[in-house]
Amino acid sequence: MAQTDVLGVRTDIPSGPEELRALPPERLPALAATLRAVLVEQVRANGGHLGPNLGVVELTLAVHRVFASPTDRIVFDTGHQSYVHKLLTGRARAFRTLRQEGGLSGYPSRAESVHDIVENSHASTALSYAAGLARACGLRHEDRRVVAVVGDAALSGGLAFEALNDIGGSGCPVVVVLNDNGRSYAPTTGGLARHLARLRAGIADADVFGELGLAYLGPVDGHDVAAVERALSAAAARNGPVIVHCVTVKGKGYLPAETDEADRLHTVGALDPAAAGHAAGHAAGAGSGAGGSAAPAARSWTDVFAEEIVGIGARRPDIVCLTASMLRPVGLRQFADRWPDRVFDVGIAEQHAVCSAAGLALGGLHPVVAVYASFLNRAFDQVIMDVALHRLAVTFVLDRAGITGPDGASHHGMWDLSFLAMVPGLRVAAPRDSTRLRALLAEAVAVSTGPTAVRFPKSGVGADVPAIGRLDGVDVLYDTGRDVLLVAAGPVAPACVEAAALLAASGIGARVVDPRWILPADRTVVRLAAEHRLVLTVEDSGRGGGMGAALAQAVADAGIGTRVHSLGLPRRFLPHGERAALLAAHGFTGAALAEAARRALAGAVPQPEMRAS
């Protein structure tokens, strides 16, 4: 047994699934309590997904006791509910490094363990993975079982429905463990949610899964390890697709999570270790007490958007908002409280959100689709073919753009500018501060001839960055000469101003401009390029496409000989870590930008992380 220290008490956590399967059943309640104590202590210390993992403790124990990972393939949908899985697969000692730079990922990670089959952290994908894995096992004549642990909210995604249709129709031998807690962040919505509620209550005449071709077992108390084990064993004995319906409580065993009306402490920020330890004590003691609370967070970009969209909604009755099961995280709670009939939560289904927004626009309304920047990737076809092709007035609000921090590669919003740059007629704004966010959001929803997008990061909004002048809608932030034109995309403006000051101090004239609307390339910025020896574009997005590439192309097309260097994030999947540290590591500081400008002026190749596109 691996030893780990929880609140100064020596406790036993199995070092792997084999040791877990060898434990007598009477040891499991104590182990479940230990796991919950570790979760509360470490997640409250480091931040992360608390409520979802508290709710799957017994379920995960049962899965690993019935199925032999990694021989049997276990895939966790979304992946944020995999913390218990990590603890039971040899990572208990390292769990204190969860979501820390160089430590454990907050999602499954193939680099961490052979027990992490896929690195899925976007919802509704596990069933498709499972269908492919099951087919591969059959074709290769491998004696493996394939298990997909899926939340009820993830089943609201279109990809999950496509996979269910395929699995049921083909007879793929997949065991679907349905973790039904009735929630994502908020209560799960839609017709499937109502159907699951009827199944829980025992009042359904038939189950939709059976109609699709999957055998249905349940409902089962997901916090009764023995009951879940029996159901999973029965499912494993079948040679075909089975769904095991487990009913759980999100936040189970920790009273502050169980009673949190907002989202059952779905995600929490980091606390001071003493407060986190106090909270863990309450979790180990049957969930009594309130735990600790973090210091008040700085005003975020999302907070500013949440306030401003309410003001716009009051002035514009044609404004409606859409969310993909993330009403609070993207800042639409206040709007929904005031106008519940003007907000549409479509479930974890970004494709449907965007396509239905096109329908709303065709119907004479102006939809605002609020999503995380990295989640818009899932709806690219709808953005280009359903919205842009029809030149519809839909505004996309892209939260968590750029480096997001501890959530890592799948959540860094560094791809949106690369693919949005190719969408005809789409304009993208990047505010540098709260004043510009308010102004650009108002400008975006005022556009009636095509789609718009406004992107901002996950962080405190910081102080305003004043302009010293404006040229045809382009803000001038600093001006000491015509050697270097620094073109700043939104929140990187302060670093660009700092870089310009350092350049000026060394005798290099620099001008900093903020186009405000960064895509397509601004004609005024193209004209300004001709007045400078070098143009340096800076954006917290990937170098493959985006503002810099668009401006370089526009400058070349205009026959202007000025060199354009595009500085941004490298074209690779970046690890988790603090936003400020990751940005600094990739050259987003005044000193690094100034040095990149000096090297480019001297004809040298910039450093690898800041190399031109």
C-alpha cells in the first residue's frame, strides 16, 4: 500500500488497481473517506474540480475493482472527474502537485500513467473513443473490455448522441457508466434530463437507451460500492453495449459542496494551506462545517462582460444570449435572472448553440454566443457555414482567450484567431482593458451586416491603459519615433508599452498602436506600417495565423516593403501553469519584446518562442 500523509494522519491508499481489488469490502468505506479528505485538502489548496470528484468516489472504486486497468480500457468523459482515478492508479504521493507547473495535470494525461488512455478534457467525446477502442480490440482479437464513464450533462452533447447511435446500432461491446447527478455546472437541461429523472423515479415506460440498442441496467445508487460492482459485473458479462445508470450526488460528503446552489463547488480556487486543511477535516468528518474561503478575487474580465451585457440587454430587446451549459462561468447569470426567456442553455453542444444562433439571427434577433475560446473550436463548421456564409449578425464572446493557466493544453484559448482569421466577413475585437471591453462589446452588437467576436482572457482585468491619440479608430498608446511599430492585440498592450519605453531609452524610436479590431487586418495599421522600419505584432494566440499573419499578408499585398514580425505563442500544446509565468516564459514581457525588436532590427532571428510566423 502506498503511504500518503493526510492532515498528519498516516493513511493507506492502494498503490494501484491490483491492491484495490485485493481489499476486503469492509475496508472500502474508510478508503472512500480518506479519498474525500485528500480531495478536499489538495483541491482547496491548489484549485480545481472539487464537486465532480467528490461525487464519483464510490463509483470510481467500483469501476477499478471490476475492470482491470490498463488492460481494460477506461475512458473518463471530460476528464475533470478523474482525480479519484489518479489517486487509485499510483499517483497519491504526487497528488499534492495537482495543477501545479511541472506537477499532475487536472485532466487525464498519457504522459503521467498508462491508466490514462486519452487526454480528453472537452465533453461528450468518451463514447466515440470507446466505440473506436472496442472495434480495435475486436479486430486485433484482444481480450479487453472498454468502459466509458460519462456524466449526464455530457450526454446532452451532439457527439455523444452520434456515438450512442453508432454503438447501439453496431453492437460494439462498450460498458457505459452513466454518472447521473443531474448537473453540469448547473442542473442539466433538456429532454434527456427529463427522461433520466423519470428513470430515477421508476416512472418511465421504456428507456431511450434500450430503443437505441443498448441494454439498460439501473438505476443504481452510485455511492453504494457493492451495488455498483454488481451492476458492472453484470454489464461486463454481456457481449454487447450496456449502460449502467448510476445516480450520484455532486459534492458528496462535503457539506459546503452539497449545499452550494450555484454549481456544487464544481471548481474552486486555491486557498491558503491552513484553510484547506481545516476544510479537509470537515470532509473526513462526515461533511459537517463550512470549510474555508479564499480572499476576494480581483475583478475579472468575465465580471465586466456580465455587467455590460445586462446594460446592453436593457437597451436592446432584440439581444438574446446562448450558452453551452456554462451559464455562470461565462457571465450570463445576471442576464438570465433579469430576462430568463432571452437566454438559451442548449447543453454541452457548441455546434447546436452556434447553428441555433444563426436561426435566431434569421428570425430578426441579435444572438450573443458566450463560450470559452477553446470550446469554439468544436463549432468551426457552424461559424463558417451557418453564420458567416449567410452574413448573419451573431456576436461571439470568447472568454478564456489566450493562456488560461492551470487547466492546461486543452483549455488554453490559443487557436481561435488562427481559424477565425479565415472566416469571410467576421470581425474580431480584442479589448486591452475594461473600458475597451465595454466599448467593443457595444460596437460588436451594433454590427448588423455579419458576425463579430470579442475575446478576452481568464484573469483580473487590471488597470486601464489610456490612449494618447486615435487614428481612424486605431488607438495610439505610445509614440517616440518611427523605428518600430508595435501592434498590440488587447491585453498584451501593457507589455508592448513597457517594451517601447525600453526601446526609447536605448535610442530606438517606437510607436505602440492598438487596432481594437484585430481581424481582418486594419487598413490604417497597414498604412502606418509604411512609416516604420519594422512592424512587430504581439498577440496571446498561436503564431499560425491570426492578427500577425493577416497584417503581414495585407502589408505585402499593398506593396509595402516594411518587415513584419509576428510574435505569439508557439505552435505546440502548452503545459499547465500560472498564466503570468507561462506568458513570461514565452516572451510576453516588456524586456523580452524589446529584445525581440532589437534583434529584428539588427537582422537577427528572434528567439524560438518569438520567431516570426
